[in-house]
Amino acid sequence: MGKTCFLFVAAVWLLKCCFIASLDSTVTNLTTDQSALLAFKSQITIHPEDVLANNWSATTSVCHWIGVSCGAGGQRVTALNLTDMGLGGTISPHLGNLSFLASLDISYNSFHGNLPEQLGHLHQLEELFLNNNSFGGAFPSLLGNISKLQILNIRYNSLQGEIPEEIGNLSNLKLLDLSFNQLTGSIPSAIFNKPSLEFIDLTANNLSDSLPIDMCNHLPKLETLSLSLNQLRGQIPLNLCKCSGLQILSLSDNLFNGSIPREIGNLAMLKELYLGGNRLKGVIPQEMANLTSLEVLSLRIGSLTGPVPSSIFNMSSLKVIDCKNNNLSGSLPVNIQYHLPVLEVLDLSSNQFSGQIPSNLWECKGLRSLLFLANGFTGNISKNIGNLTLLKELDLGQNNLTGLLPEEIGNLNLERFWVDENNLTGVIPSKIFNISTLKLLTLASNDFFGRLPSNLGNRLPNLNIQLPITNADLLPRVWRRISHHELLRATNAFSESNLLGTGSFEYGTEGIISTRGDVYSYGVMLMEVFTRKKPTDELFSGEMSLKYWVSKSLHDGSLVEIVDTNLIRKEDVNFSTKMEFVSSILQLAMDCSIDLPDERIHMKDVVVTLKKIKVKFLAITERA
């Protein structure tokens, strides 16, 4: 009996000791997490309404802090979610002491500075969201140590340097998003050896070299591959067809050459295909028609030739067809409407299409954007155009269309309508000026006559109307007040081609030029300063303008070729940094010089943007 009693007392005593030890361990571990989080808070310099300052206090349990989640029993911090809270500052390396953290989300804030290597100590981490901040510096190679990581999202930052090979150690990675950074070098081949990957987005970096010819041998689960807006070169690998689960493939705006692989037609699950903005040649392969789930087909800006296979116009799932700026030819099938029931965008601009516009096209009632600029289409504009009540953009400019503008256009809800440089005649239908949504109307270089409504400035105060100088009598007298800059544009600086020029007039309700015209002029001035060119230079004639020249260089990565060499040379110290900021300024110039006044940036925002560019430039150059 005494022995039994003794054993019972001993067991209770041991249990109590274990409980006290466990409690002490929990307190110690939570104290470690608390210290790490307080160190993190101490480096936050922007915190609207002092949310963390008022809530993250040592007097309350860490598990009750805003954005903090603890595991079962409240023993350790397992998640930190501070997304979109307006926070700013740098990241404390002590964050790496949250050793049980499974999810870290500080996206959509204003954090900056380098990412600490100590983040690589978070061995339990499965989700890491750092996107939409201002982080810079190199990609931390120690992130490759987080073997449990499934989601890595660092898009929209300013990371530089190469993607480290250590990223190949992330054997459980499902989503990799490093888009919109400044990463350079080639894509590590290890990325293409991750059978777990479902999503890869490296869009808008400075990545180069070619893609591995066997890139899809080990990506059975891949659904999204986005590599657009880089400097990747070589031919598109035929091996892509082995990524049989692909739903989105985006390789646009690189330096790929050769032809479009016929093997792409084997990607039966593909919904979106973007191959434009490369150096692709040859014909569009017939096998494209096998993509029976395809919704978006973008082959814009290339050197593709021949007709568009008629079978493509039989793909009933298509919502967007964008083949602009190629050398495609032929006519459109007469039965186009019957097989494109959900078509919303059809852009065939700047090709060599000919023949009449099929009458059935006007039955594609889901169309929102129809762009046929600069082709050889002939015939009349059908009255059935009035069926397209969802249409917002209609560009029939620079073709060989004849006849009258049908009254039925007035039934539409257009925002932009171009019909310049055709052979249209007659009076401009008054119903067009009843379209309350109309912002841009381009009628130049036709044979219209008559007068425009005298109260048009009141009815459509935001309308930007473009007419040939020879048709100036169409304008009411109150409208003939234009700025010197607009006059230069309208007459091509009084050159011999002035009769072919078009004037862009911006009127308020009293016919007075708005300040948005000054924003436009400022944008042009920025282009002039950084390129040492003028809009009136001999280089700019026909479709080639200063604005188009700068825009194209920004788009294809050849900005260094147009910037004034008195400002920047390749041998300069910090050359790449300087080019980055010149690019930012010229992109601002593009925002200033958007054709539609209402879509231009406001001058106060111009000032704010320039200040941000200046601060960032000085910070980087001083650090260097």
C-alpha cells in the first residue's frame, strides 16, 4: 500500500514538472517570436494611423496582434499577414527567427531595401508574398534553403542581378512569380526541372539567352508560362508541346526568331497564346486550329506572311484575335460571324488584307474593338454596322473604303472612331454627334462636305476631333482657336505635306484650349530633351513621328540607340542605372502625350512622379 502511494505521488510530481517545463518552453518560444516581430516593427517608418504601434504591444499576447496567427495551442507564430496596410520601411533580419512561420504576406505595401538573407532560415515557410513593394538588391540565394516553400511571389519590385541557381532546391514549389523586376542573365535550367511547378511568371525583366530545347521534359503540371517583355532569343523550343497542361503561354516582346512551331497545336488545353513582338517569320501554321479551347490569340508585331488560315476563324472559343503589324494578306471569310460567337476584339491593323469587309462581320454582336487600320479593304461600310451596340473602338482608317458613312453608326456607343484616309464622301451623319460616349473622331483625308453642328462643343465637350486642313471650313468659327503646338502638328510644321496632315483640336464648352494640351506639350518637350530631336526633323515623316519613335524604342528595348549621347554613353559609370531612369522619364513622356486628353496624366501627378524618379536615382547613385 505504501509503495503504491509513493508511485502515485511520484507520477503526479513528474507530470507537474513536465507541464511547468512545457509552459516555460512555450513562454520562451513566444518571447522569441515577440522579439522578432518587435524588431520588424521597429524598422517600419510608414504606418498609417499607427495601427501596429497601438496594437503590437508587449502587454498583449503576440497571438492577438493584428496580422499575426498562431498554431494550435498558441505556442508559436505560424502566419504573418500585413498585406495592403500602407506600411513602409525595411525588413529586419530578425524576421528570420520566426522559425515556425508557414505563411508570410507583406504584399502591396511600400517596403524597400534589400531582402535579408535571414529569410532563408524560415524552414517551415510554405507561402512567401513580397509582391508589389520596392525591394531592391540581389535575389537572396538562401531562399533556396526553404525546402517546404510552395508559393514564391516577388513580382513588382526592383530586384537586380541573376536568378540564383539555388532556386532549384525548392522541390515543392508550385508558383514562381518574379515578374516586373530588373533581373538579368539566363533563366536557370533548374527551374525547368521542377515537376511540382504549376505557374511560372518572369515577365518584364532583362532576362536573356535562349530557352532549353528540353524545357518541358519535367513540367507535367505547368499551367502558366509567362516570359514576356524580356530579351530572350533563339527559336521557340519545339519541346513546348510536352507541357501538355499549359493554359497560358506568353512569350511576347522578346527577340525570338524563326517560325511559329507547328507543335504548339498539340497544346489542347491552351486558352491564351501570346507570341507577338518578336522576330517571327513565315506563315501561321494550320495546326493552330487544333487549339479548340483558345480564347486569346495574339501574334501582333512580327513579320508573319500569307493569309490567316480560314480554320482559325472557325475556333468558336476565340474572344481576342490580334495580328496587327505583320505582313499578312488575303481576304476575310464571308461566313466569319457563324463560327466566332464570342469574339470581342479583332485587330488586323497594319497588314495587307484586301477585299470587302464581310457583311456577316457586322453580326458579331459581342465585338468591343474592331481595328482594321492600314490595310487594303474596299467597298462600302454596311448599314448593319448598327448591330454592334457593344463596340467601343472602330478603326477603319487608311483603307480604300468608298461611299457614305451610314447613319446607323449613330446607334453605337463608340468611344473612338477612325475612318481617315479613305475615299468616303457626302455629309457626315448628324447622328454620329449624338453618341454621348464619343471621345475621339478622326475623319481626315476623305471627301466629306457640309458643316458640323455649331453646338457640338457643348454636346460633346470632351470630343477630340481630327480633320484635314483642307476641310477646316467644316468647323464652326468659334472652334478655330488652336495653340501654336497644335498648329505645328496640324501642318507638319508648315511642310509641303501639310495638306495631308491632321489637326487635333481639344475644346472645352466655350471652345477654349484646356490645360491638358500643356501636359501633352510637356511630354513632347521631355522627348526632345532626352533624344535631342525635334518633331519637325526630317527623320519624322508619314507614320514615323517623334512620339512613335520613342514609344517603339521603349517597347523593343533599343532606348540606348535614341538617347542623346551627350547625356549618356555606354562607358559611363552607372550606365544601366542611368538608362533605367531615362526609361522612366520617357515613359512619363508617353503618359503625358496620350492622344485622348482625359486619359493623360495630370500635371500634379507628373511632378510627383518626377520627384520619385529623382529620389530613387539619387539614392541608388549615392549608395553606389
